[in-house]
Amino acid sequence: MKLKTKLLRSSLPAAIVFAGVVLLYSCEQYGYEQEVINPVDTVHFSTQIQPIFTNNCIDCHKGARNPDLREGNSYASLRTGGYVDQPAETSRLYRQITSASHFSRTLPAEKQLILIWIQQGALNN
């Protein structure tokens, strides 16, 4: 009886480690290819940029907090607030969406799209 207990106690940690390894390796790993945006293609505010604001930013920026990113208000709010000045990499909008407090709100492709839009002159197209 003592031999069984001793054997069980000595093999239990190994069994736990083995189960943990199997569990960790059984998890699927997902990989996503980052969308690459051609900086030569024209970025359109109404069909590409505004939907980013509508889907990701409206919860907080709906009029009470600047910039007002609601559809119909966002372009004027960004322009008059100095959010899209050149150079694009140091513009207020781009610095904000890449800051720690806002980083997870948008995907890397969305950040890149906003950057290219600003580089192209932040047109209301």
C-alpha cells in the first residue's frame, strides 16, 4: 500500500506537467495577415475614414468630447481643431489613435489608412 502511495505521489507532478503541456499545445493559434494599403491609392473620407470613426470612436466622441466624430460633424471638427495638420505622423489625430489610451480602439490597417488620408491632405472626399 505504501508503495502505491509513494508511486502515486512521485508521478502526480509529472502527470500535471504533462497535462499542462498537452493543454497549451492543443490551443489553436491564429495568425492574421496585416492588410497593406497602397499609399498611392486615394483614401476617401466619406467611405473609408468616417466608417472607422463611426465603428470605433463614437462611443466617446459623440459631441461632448472633442473632436466630435459623428457623421456630418467629424470633418469640420477635425479641421477646425487642428487634428489633421502636417506632417501626418505628428498630427494630433494620428498621435491620439496610436497613443496607449486609444491604441486598441483601431486596427493597424485603420491606423495606416488614417495616416495615409492625412498625408494626402485630409480631404473631405
